[in-house]
Amino acid sequence: MAVSKQTGPVAGSSAGEPAWAPALEAAYGAPSQAAFGSAGFPEQSKAADDLAQAALAKHLCFAGNQRERFGEAAGMGPWKEVYSRQPGAKHDIVAELRGLADRGARLSA
């Protein structure tokens, strides 16, 4: 799902979204730049994509203009890697979220 520079999803961006996207949005909310609460960004990445860079891009998008308002440190202070999928591991995002060791990340998940 594409996200506009303004707050919220791009109108009509649900075409071709993955089948799991509605469940993600039901749990975390739609793509947003509100910087409060949570939001899901259900774009599917390519195998060659750098996951950390893709996640950071979504984080910066979510922070939106709040990052400008409160400063870079406020937006990046809580940013850290809390999980890394091992190469060749079975992809089971629900089990992976439930198994997060970091308490704050686990509560968010």
C-alpha cells in the first residue's frame, strides 16, 4: 500500500495489496504519518531489499512531520533492531512477533 506525503494512505492504493494486509491493518492501523500509536505498511519487499533500510524508511514515514516538529533525536531515539530472521528460517511473522525478546518491542507487537 502506498503512502502519500500527507497523512494516510494514497486513495485507491489497496489494489493488489497482499492477502494478509487487512489483518495487519486491523491490528496496527492503516499506513499513517501520525507518529502516534501504530500503523501497518503492508508493501511486500523483494528478496534483495535491505530489510533494515526498508524498516527505517517506514519508521521515518510514520514519524512524518512530527520528526520535524520534535527533532531528529525524538524520532530516532527508540529506533533499534530487536529481531533478525536467520537466513533460511521458516517465515512465520506471528510466531516471530510473539517470540521477541525485547520487552518494549514485544508489548508493541
